[in-house]
Amino acid sequence: MKAGGFHVSSFVVDGGGNISEFYEMEKKKLGEGSYGTVCRAKNKTTGVIRACKSMSKGQMKNLDRFKQEINIMKSMDHPNICKLYETFEDTRKIYLIMELCTGGELFDKIIESGNFTEAQAAITMQHLFRAIFYMHENHICHRDLKPENFLFATKDTVEKSIVKVIDFGLATTFTAGQVLTTKAGTPYYVAPQVLAGKYCQESDLWSMGVIMYVLICGYPPFHGDTDADVLAKVRLGNFSFQNSDWKNVSEDAKTLIRNLLKMNPKDRYTAEQALNNTWIKNKAPKATGEKIGSEDLVKNLKKFRSQNQLKKAALHVIAQQLNDKHIKKLRENFIAMDVNGDGSLTTAELVEGLKKAGMNEAEMEELTKVISEVDADGSGSIDYTEFLAATLEKRAYMEEDICWQAFRVFDRNGDGKIDKKELSVVLQDPDLKKVAEDIESLVKEIDTSGDGEIDFQEFMVMMKAGEK
């Protein structure tokens, strides 16, 4: 049945009582993040194995927002969307009993296989477009489509396994023609309209275009040395197909990517149009059958995936070091600078405020440059979120004492260097053999001195330069 634009599934249960009465939880964690942990859970009555996501209520910044996420997940009932079966809640935690996906992340699967054909890329994208079409038909915009949010259901081959969409933490409901304004997403995959704070569900299709591009060549269409560089390129929307990496790829695939990465959302393919596209429908009929992209596809993908993992881990640690005093000062600065109180800063207000704060010209120039790069719609004014994101990120990157604290979290034995074993622990990969080669190339990338380890100076260079 339908209710308020949702497909409402009748078999999601809000568990009463203690979760341990119904499920036997394995002690070994499948994953861990800022939200909590994931482990296997066995239903004591049926013997069915599920995944249990446990989250501490005390660590949740916005409990209402999380409950909205749960309601969205409850409404989702599709073969390409990870299913939420039951929820439990006690005084300390919320538990989600979910479908167990054992096949790993999208990129990991390709790296493991060491070989990826255009037909396999088409099959994978078809699964994803089906999920997006279903979401949009039911008035849900995901807003954070990226490779980490796609899991394979089983360890079977790409042709035999099913891809599932996970993580509805930034998802929202929408009505026909509604303009969404919350800036959400991840730099590489975010649509230009989202940066401008005026967009609709078509923003999800832009992300799909980026994902398809990465899937075929191993690196994103919009990249730069910092997040600000990446976002500047996203806003321009210019990309190309480098011949060395795309020579074995059919024109059909390139045409589909072009139609997904249209700057004007009205010209952009919908999920339905993508599903009916020849390349998707007939599984890349004009493909040569050879390995797609260059010989470097897997190598590129390993590097891209590892860099993201390391940067994500580093930024997560740094975010924990930034206590309220950092944010408090920035918040006070914003309010003080916002002379007319309209909730946004004009360039004039910004310059005047920075002068009053006693910044010298070089510092002012640096900060205004960073903030102007985050002025998404080029209006010449910056809202509070843009201001906080730009200044906080810059300060986090530039303050050596904060980076040093983060470095020490990585440097488990305290010898002033991060070795491969320590990196393996930090990246929390359950299968260290699989990630060993990634870490090898990652250390080589950052270790400019060539001693096989990352010292603090090299770590700082990585943090300042960001990732390609």
C-alpha cells in the first residue's frame, strides 16, 4: 500500500523488550564507525542470521533526524536496497536488525576480481538505477550516493550477486516539484545544484554519473588537490574521457555518462531513462568483451579507495580533537560579522569582520580565498554552514597540534612513524591480506623519504594536499 508517497512494508517490527531475548549477538564486529558498531545476530527462534547495527543514543547529535532515517528505511522494500527488519531500543542504545550483506563494498569487489568488463559495469549500474528509480518513485532522495554506500549481497561473481544500497542518513522525503535546500553529500559525487542549495532528486543521477565514470576508469571525473579544488571543478562541470583509459570503452557508455552529468537538471537523465538506455538494458551490447579502461583500472581504484579510507580515518580523528571551543569561536565570529543579522555574510561584512579580528592581510587573503571557494552559488555571500565548513576545515588542516594528536592515534607504538601494520589496524579492514597491497601503494604514495614508513612531516603534507 502507499501512504504519504511511501511504499509501506507491513513486516518491519518495532521490537519490544530486550534485544538479547530475541537475538544472539556475535562478539566479533563486522564494522565500526562514529555511529556505533555492526555485528552478526542470530534470531533465536528462526535461526536466521542478520546484521545488527547498534548505536549509542548519547553519541547521536540529532535523535529526531535519526528516527526520520529509520522511518525512511522502514518504508523501503526493494531487492536492491538493504532491508531493515526490526528495531529495538533501550535506555542506552538503538538497534537495527538488517539484511546481512557479505559481499563487501563495490570497489573492493572489483579490486578482488582483478578484472572488470564493460558488461559487468552495466549489470552493476542496472542494480543501482533500479534502486534509485524505486526511491524516486516513492519520493525519497538519497543525497549521499557513493561507492561506500553500495554493498554486494553475497561473495558470488558480479554477474550472480546483487548490489544493495545502504545508509539513508542524509536521505529525505520530497514532494513533486519541491526544491531541496540542505547542502549534503560528498565532494567527488555531489551535484553542482546541491552546492548552490537549490536542487531536486535529479542530484542523485549526477552522483550516479560520477560513480559510473569511476567504475570504468578507477578515478573520478572531477578531482583536485583539496576538497575546495574538487568542488570548484564540480561547479564548472567540465570533464573528459582520457583516451589511454577509455579507448576500450564503447561510445554507448560515454553517452550515458554525458547524459547523467548534464549541468542542467532538466536535461539530465532520470533513473527511468537510464534503465531504458541501451547500454543498461542490453548490458553493454557494443562492448568488446575486453577488460575496460586501461591496465591501470584496478591500480587506480586501489589508490583512490585507500586514499579515501586513510583521509576519512584521519579527518574522523581530527574532528574528535576539535572541541566546542573551536566551533564556539567561529560561531561568535560569524554572528559578530553578520552586521545586518540576515544569516549570511557579504564580502564587505567578511573583510570588515576579519580586520576587527586583528588578522593581517596575508591571513585575510588566505581565509577569504577559502571562503569564496565555498560560496557555492557565486552570490558573493556566505551562509553559516558554508562559513563553518570552510574555516573549520582550514583550521583543522593547518593546526599542527591537532594533526599531531591525530598522528599519535595512528602511531600505535609511539615511535614517531606510522608503519603498514599500524595503518592496517587504523583502516580496520577485517581481511588484512586483501588490503595489504593497497597499504603498500598508499605508503609508497605518502612516504617521500622512501623508508617504508610515514613520519609526521609526510603526514602533514598529505593532510594539506588532500587527495587526488
